[in-house]
Amino acid sequence: MSLIEVSGIDRDRIVDEHLVPDEYFCPICQYLLWKPRSCSSCQHLFCEKCIQIWIGNVNSANRCPFRCEPFEDRRCPPYVQSMLNRINIHCRNSSFGCDKVLSYNLLEQHENTECEHLTQQCFDCQKLVLVSKLNEHQQIPGLCIPYPIKCTICQNYISKSLFRDHFHQCCQMKTDQLMDQRYQDEILQTRTNDQLQPPINGMELIQNRIDTIQMYEHQRHMSRLPTTLKGVDEVRQKIAIQS
């Protein structure tokens, strides 16, 4: 994944931003379109990464943000890429000393390899840091404050240093609740049917617990992804107005 896909191209980096039509900004992340894709039904444009995350969300049900169903992805029209290539953009490392302004199609190569002030997004705190200063940034106390991770079980944000222990405790509590609920359901069913039911198989309970833990381990990995994208609320408001 390129640096641009991680951090996006904000409006304030664009030369003469007021001349760029709104349709050249992704309705999901609200940044300038990057590797744009189009919905074959409504023709709306999205960043490739944004629409992949949207469609990959279980709640999207393979609908585009504007309710087209099923969503059919297609390449954007050639004129869109041509227009994007005419846009001039300040290097994202301008605050670190880079004064380069590059066309859209040359920006990625410059920011990834050519810039004299190469930066990298810190994995822990998500801040941009000079590559030459990354080790110092991570080692000196107070410079790097880890970005909290969302627990997909309790929905709380937990600091990275505490997340592993928290997650396993949360997972243990959740699986215990599931097992207790199942046991109560079987007791209720036994009383309702007025007949004895076979005892719960111990190995079956253990396997159910293992399956549940594996499911939440997968969700723990997914919790590192953004839980919302910047433009989602705005898209939903537009849909509500059209309804």
C-alpha cells in the first residue's frame, strides 16, 4: 500500500483547490480521488481502497454507498484520469522542508522514493515522521503515544500496550456468557418439553469455545482497520435526502 493510500491527499495540499470539482473528491474519505473506480450504475467515483473497504464491510451487503445493488465495479472514464493528472499538489513532506509541487501522476514516485525529506507513518501513533528520525521517535518517551485499538467485543478503545491482555479477558468473558446462555436455553427447553435431555457434551463445549476464540482473534486483526471512513455520514445524509 502506497503512502498516499494510507494518508490521502487533503484539499489544502492542492494548488488552486477551488478549481477542482467536488466529484473529484471521494465521497467516502473526502480526499482527492486516488486510483479511482466507478459504480457502473450511478457513475459515482471512489478511491479504489475506500470502495474495497466499503464493499468488504459485512453491513454493506454488496451495495455501493448510494444504494446501487449489487455493486459492480468498473474503471473510471479516461477523461477523469486525464483531469486528475493536470492537478498540481504540494508534497506531503512540506512541513519537513520539501518545497516541491508535482503533478498528480508524478506525486507517488516522489513521495515514496525521490523526496529528500522522506517520511513514514509511525505504526504505533499514526504520525508522519522523518525516516531518519523514526528510531528516535519510537524510543524517546513522550514522542510516540500509541494510537488506541478498538476492541471489537466491547467496542472500547484500548491502548496498544494493554490491548492483548484486555482482548483475551474480554474474549474469555464473552465465551463464558455464550456458554452460560446455551446452558440456560437447554434447561428451558428441557422444562418446556417436560422430558430429560442428554447432558451437554464436554468436548462439544470446548470446541465451541475454541471456535468462538478463533472468530474473535480474526476480529482483533480487523480492529486495526478504521471503524468508520470520514465521508460515510455525509453519504448517508445524501441518501436520506433522496429517499
